[in-house]
Amino acid sequence: MSTQMPRFVFACSRPWGLEAFQRHRPRLPGQWTVVTAKADLSLGMLQALQPRYVFFPHWSWIVPDEITKAFECVCFHMTDVPFGRGGSPLQNLIARGMRETRLSALRMTSRPDAGPVYEKRPLDLSGSAEEIYRRAMEITLDSVAWIVEAEPEPVSQSGEVTVFPRRRPEQSALPVGGSLESIYDHIRMLDAPGYPHAFVDHGSWRLTMTGADREDDHLVAQVRITRRETEDDGQ
């Protein structure tokens, strides 16, 4: 008598997450369905698959309540919840001068980042945003493997709740004041594909900065110059 293999869904909208999944896939048991677009995730699709878990590492859209109530959905938040619930966690952490955090695996509920916790793992916040996201994804896949194997019962959050505001594109403007270190942090925390990079406006031109490197008494960065009316300010 055959036993059906468990099914899982990996919903991720960022290329570094999909690359990491492909590397880790050989050690993950069961049948996996990868979803990369909002239109491809629906209650009907999940009802047909009946997955044991639906994992959401770096998903760019709100997951409907009808899905989180019907299936065990797991998301990963880059703070030691309940501290740092809310939007733009990486940027809010670095802007506050933090050098390390914890990556929390949460069961998704109707309240963002408020669900019970499966586990927390340490995460170093050095390097560019893309480097940190890639580092976090490796840790996420380790967490996914553990959850699939152990099927842990998540524990309710406890402690004082701190909510981060989602950053707006105009906040990527380079600060007028601050230290060299804070300017370096500002550039690097926005340095990932798909994010509004640090910029300075000069007349009709926008100077966008990436690839910051800290030297003894100065910074070196790559600068892209475009006309302001052609610059994409979208998140």
C-alpha cells in the first residue's frame, strides 16, 4: 500500500529566493510547487494541491485571509518579533543602527507579522541589502527544512509590540546631515534589485548610488545619472 508524498508550496517573488530554493531542493522531502506571481496563487489551486505547508519567503503581496485560514502558511520576518512588526524591516533595522537581528518564522494570520512563532535564527546585517537578503534566504531554507521535518507547533508571541512603518520611495533621498557611517548605511540598506536606491537630485538630474564601499575617511560608490522625469520611483 503506497503512501502519498506530502505536498508543499514555495511562494517567492524574488530571484535570490528562487535560486536558493533550487540549490536546497535536493534535501527537501516531498512534492513542491513553486509560485512566483500573485495571479498564480489562489484558494482553488491550493485546495487542489492540499499542501501540508505554504511557505512565503519574501512574497511581495498580501495573502488573502481565505488562504491563511484554510492552510498552514509560514512567512519569514527579519526581526525578533514582536519587535519590528510591519514594513521595510531591513531598512528600519539598519536605519536604527542595528548590526544583527533574528529571522523569525511565523504562522501567517489576518494580522501582519503577529502570528505564532515556529523558531528564530540569528542574522548578520552587514553588507548590501542584496547580500543580506541572499544570506537571509539561505537561513530561511534551513528553517523550511526543519519545519518540514519536525512539524513544530508555533508559540504565541510575547513582549512589547513595536511596529515599523513601511518606507516610502522619497525616503531614499540621501540625508543632508549625519556621519559617513550613516551615509554608508543609507546607501547599502537600499542596494538590492527592485528597491528604490539611494539618490540625490541635482536640478533636472537624479544621481542614484549603489555599491558603496567604506574607506578610512571616505566612501566609494557607483553613481547612475538619469533625468528625473525618467527615474522610476516605484517600490
